[in-house]
Amino acid sequence: MKKTFEKVYQLKLSIKGITPQIWRRIQVPENYTFLDLHKAIQAVMDWEDYHLHEFEMVNPKTGMLDKIGAEGDDFDAFGGPLVSEKKAKLSDYFTLENKEALYTYDFGDNWQVKVRLEKILPRKEGVEYPICTAGKRAAVPEDSGGVWGYEEMLEVLKDSEHEEYEDTVLWLGDDFDPEYFDPKDVSF
């Protein structure tokens, strides 16, 4: 970790539009930037960071909605001012009164993850942060076609006679279980 920190932000990450819900609970250092948070979300959702992303969050100093993301030519096409995720710190945005952000990943599949501050906790000695403490269900696979494509994929997996079943299992792997998640499997 770059600097020392005393507090830890407990965040709940929930993928929007999917029922039953896919979610993770993570604890991250208070001095994290939004780039650090992006990397943590990629790790707990088992994504490969192939696509563009952005955060949207009310700036508590201005009361305006800020878009926070990676600076670069690819992002310029989406327009609007962008706050650099390398510079924006979670502690400048998240407060007990300003608890929610929206993380969008892969503007084609349009995965939207609600990021909610649950608690601000004291740092525990001997714990290596970030850490995933809980969650439910396997994350949606990268490039699965958004909520609609993911739901269709689950239907295919239920029917071994479906014409796309073998290709889907080959793509996901034999061991893919949409209900399985263990926080101990997360590696940051």
C-alpha cells in the first residue's frame, strides 16, 4: 500500500438488473483512489479489464454528479468532463451522508454495479487490505451480452439438449456454477 491508513471503507457491490442478486462485500483502505477501486471490482467480479469503465458519484463539495474514469482518447468519444480516477480519492467522495456510486463496465454489455458505503471501520492489524468478506453467486462472465445475454446463457445451461449447450459449457468451462461464490477464492 502506498501510504499508511487508519480507516477502512466497507463497500457492498451489487450488479444491477439481475435477480437473484450478484453481490460482493469488500473492505478497502480509506486512501484508495477510484483507480484502485476499479481494480478491486475487477478482481471480485473475476473480470479481465478488457473494456472501458467509469464511475458516477455526487461530489459532496459541489453537489454535482461527477464522472470519474481513465483519461485517454478512447474515453473522449463519450463526452463530458471526466475526473481522473488516478487522482480522485474515495475519501473525498464517500461519506456517511454520500454513500452511493455507480460503476459502469463494458459500455456494450453495460454492466452497472451499485457501490454502496456500508461502514467506515478502524483498520485491523494483521489484515491485508483490500479484502473480500462476503458475496453471493458467481459473477457474470466477461462478454456475456449484458443482463439479457446472461439470462439467456443461464437458460441454455439448464437444458443439456439445447443446441448452444456444448458451446456455452466449452466457453464457460465445465466447472461454472452460477450459484457458487466463496470470498476466499478472490485474489487481489
